[in-house]
Amino acid sequence: MTAYQHHGKHFVPHDWTHALVAARDRLPQLNATNTRHLSAFLSCALDKADGTYDYRSYLGLPLLRLPGPDHPKGTAAQQFARRDRLHAILLTDLIAFELRAAFDEHTPLPRMRPTPAMTTKRLRHALRAAMPALRRLSLVEPTTNSSQVTLLRRVVATVTMDLTPEDRRALQVSMLPVHTVHDEWMFIRVLQAFETTFALLATDLTDVITAVEAGQPPRAASKLSAAASLLRESASLWPLLATIQPAAFRTFRTFTEGASAIQSRHYKIVESLCRTPRNARLASPAYLSVPEVRTAIMRGQVSIDDALNAAQQSAPTPVLGAAMREFAAAIQQWRQTHYRLAVRILGPERSGTGYTEGTPYLRDARHEPVFNCPTTRPDTSKGI
Ligand code: HEM
């Protein structure tokens, strides 16, 4: 791990790579349950050498035990707590990294450190993004008059003491930057935090569909409204990410070619559980980049729209319609903020790392309707 953070994954010396490949070759002789985690780690660490580098391996997603479809055990409340915990520990790790780098020059990823003013701003946004989850988990006192640095240090100490050995290991092994530029740490943690929320939303939407199919619109509505609220809450990650230094981003981005969030399965599951995508979008990079999700759709995955149609409801009940509008507005807002940030950082014409034309792709994808039913379209006249 230390070597990866010291050199950057793209620059790890060949001797190290060969040693890890040799270690992996010996793995099948060991007990499979004991080696599952190690084997998942090696797949992520050796992705560039193996030619399998992508968004999932870049972010170490198989090492994070995300809530949702990949780990469906537990009640809805337990899944929600799992999301909160992961969100909180990812952001606290970022806070700890930023504090450490501000005071200790030997902190990993030494290139292009941000200015003290930028660090202060970043820490403020990181704390704000972590706070709702920290409060729900009772990992922070409800009110406090402490200075920002004292509060940050207290949060880091409380969360660190609360970490299980599995949490510590997950945090360690899921930080595999490609380069040694300071801002990549934040970029990775923010993407992982968004993925954590999308993973939970994918489960929530499946529950919404089950409720619609069972003829329980009020239950479907309250689940969907709660999902919209969580998505709005997670938007606090955007101002944090906006503190990224464009030059730093462009430096490490050269080595992330082939890993793009267009490959995010959870985002596309969320999108396709609302409404089955049109054939043109299914045949475009949007879904060709997530083959498992595409296959599930082609095999007849049911969306909220489909479930409403099957229930022969020409329009959802008023309460469900309102929840659908609320969720659609939260998604549209998410897409709009993402697009604006991408334009600000990349410029209007620079291509994406997911082999699209870049921001022009996002400009058009923003307009995909979230649901088919026209009564659920958010009111865009106010210019979200
Ligand atoms: C520096 C910030 C970011 C920039 C410059 C950026 C840029 C882009 C670009 C250019 C694309 C088009 C696909 C391609 O790569 O060719 C894309 C797609 C996407 N990005 Fe980002 N992105 C950023 C941050 C994020 C974050 C934090 C998330 C959260 C998970 C995210 C999620 C997505 C998703 C889900 C797509 C696919 C959208 C679709 O297919 O409709 N991006 N991004």
C-alpha cells in the first residue's frame, strides 16, 4: 500500500508488480474464504498490469463493502446505517489526510499541495458533507462552539477510535492513486462517497418497485421521497470536489484514461430503475460501458414506470406523483451540477476518460427524462 501511495499505481516499479503477480499465482493453493479479500485487492492493485484497469478497480469498489445490491443482507435501516458509516469514514479519512499534509511534509502524494487557504476551504466543505451522517451515527456532539481545527481533530479522533479492523483495512486498501498529486486523494474519496449513496439508492428504488407492484403507493412514495432527500443531502460533496485544482486534476487524469464514472453500475442501475432507457441510449457508450446493467435491462428488468404501467395506472396517485417529481428534480439537479463542474474543470470541449466526446456528452445526457410519465417531470421553468 505504502509503495502504491509513494509511487502512484501507474509508476509502481516493475519488481513490485512482478512480486505481487507471483504472490497471486500462489493464492489458489490457499483457502478461498481466507484469500477472497486479498485476491480482490490484487485485482485492483494489478489492474494496469493485467489490462483490466477501469472505474471499479481505480476506486477499489470491490474492497469497500458498499450497501445495496452487492451486499443485500440486512434490513433497510441497516443498509442506511451502512451507507452513513461508509460515507462518514471515507470523508473523515480525507479530513485526516488534509490535516496531516498541512503539518507533515512526509504525507503521501506530495505534488501540487493546495495553499493553506484552499485547505481550510476544503476542510470546511468536507466537514459539512460528513456532518449529517456523523450526527445520525452519534459520532459528533450536537452543538459545539469549538474552532474548525479543534472540531475537525475531534471528529477524526472519535471516528478513528470507532473504526473496526475491517474499516481500517478497507480504507487502506481502497486508496490506490495513479499518481502522486495531492488532490487525487480527495477525488478518489469523493467518488467513493457518491458510489456509496448510489449503491443504497439502487436498493431503495427496488423497494419502491416492490411497493408499487404490491399496490402500496403511500409506501412507495415515502421510500422515494427519502431517496430524493438523501440524494439532495449528498450534493454537499460537489462544493468539496469543486476545491480541486484544475491543473492538479489534469496532471493525474492523464493516467486515468479508461476509468470513467460512465462505467458506474450503481448510477446506471438507479437511472434504469426509474425508466427503461430508450434503445438509442442503450446502444450508446452510456450503457455499453456497463454491460451487466445493460444485459439485465435487455432481459426485462422492471422499472418504476413499468410497474406503474403494469398496475394499469394512467397516472400515479398524487402522493406518489409528488415523490416522483421530487426524485426527478434531485437527479436533474445532480446532473446539472456535475455538468457545470465538468465544464469548469475540463473546458467545453476536452474529451472524457470514458471515450466519449466529454462535456458535450454530459450536456445532452442531462436532458434524459427521469420518468416517462409527463406529470412527474420537474418544473424546469425556474432554471435548475
Ligand atoms: C472533476 C470532476 C469531474 C469531471 C471533470 C467529470 C467529467 C465527466 C465526463 C467528461 C463524463 C463523460 C464520460 C467520459 O468520461 O467520457 C462523465 C460522466 C459521468 N460522471 Fe463525471 N466528472 C467528474 C466528477 C464526477 C463525480 C464526483 C461523479 C460521481 C460519481 C461523477 C459521475 C459521473 C457519471 C455517473 C457519469 C456518466 C453519466 C452518464 O452516462 O449519463 N463524475 N464525467
